[in-house]
Amino acid sequence: MNGLFLFAGMLIFLGAGCGPVQPPPLPLDLEQGKKMSDVVALDYFDNNSADLFQKLDAAFLTQVKGPNDLKKVLHHIRFLYGDPVAYDYQVATSGNRQEGYEEKPYLDFWYRLRTTRYPKGNYFLKIEIVRAQGAAFEDVGGFGVLTFNQDLPPYLRSVTVTAPPQN
């Protein structure tokens, strides 16, 4: 997989004597995650760094300090791939990633992308939704434009898939 994907991870170290062990996070809500992802995709399309910045996960904020930093990131993505012209929701995938001693669930929403440089086909906008730190709602854990050097994964080949396959 090639492409620019911003991803922030915060390591959480839980050791003996460091306090109570946290219960495992609740699974993410697909419908709520999709709604947030659609708003993020529109923010990306509209180049709205101020609104997009408000949706970033706390771990993401360790890499992007403010809307102006995010504006530079969006500019760089557009420099590499062109301005987005159209996008279509493709599929959601889900899984868990390790953050320190904790597994954190995520949902990845994939949008087939057409830009001023590339026709719709092998370029995708990927938006990762994670549980907000200590909250019952979701935040953006990462986003970016991706392409694949080899064959597309099966879940990205179809036109529309509604159920999220496990990674």
C-alpha cells in the first residue's frame, strides 16, 4: 500500500500498581461511525481544515497541533494526488489495534476517489474512526489517500458493500 496516511497512536502503559485496570472498550457503532466519516470526507473534499481539526482524536493531536498544521497536511495531500473531484463510499472494515497493553477497536471507512490528477479507480480516501479517549462517542484516528501497488484487496473491488468485514 502506498500513499500518505496520517496516523497517530498514543501508547497507554498499564502496569501493576498503576491504578485499576480499565474494562475493554465497547465496540464502535457502525452507523455513528459512518455518519462521522461522511462528515470528515466532506471536510476533506471542501478543504475545511478548521472543522476537520475539531474531530481529531487526542492521539492525532500529538502530530497536528492546530488547524493551520492540518491545512498544511491537506495541502500536501492535494499536491501529491490533486484536488478531489468526486468520491463514493465503498466499504467499512473493522479491527483492533494494540495501544500499549490495550486493544483499541477501529472502523476504517473507504471512499473511492477521483481527483484532478487521477481517475476514479485505485485511489481511496481512508478514514479511521476510533473511540474518543474516555468517551462514548467516536473521533478521527487517521485519514489519508491511499493506492495499492498490486491488486486491490477483495473488499475494495466491489462497487458497494454494506457490511464491514473483519481485517
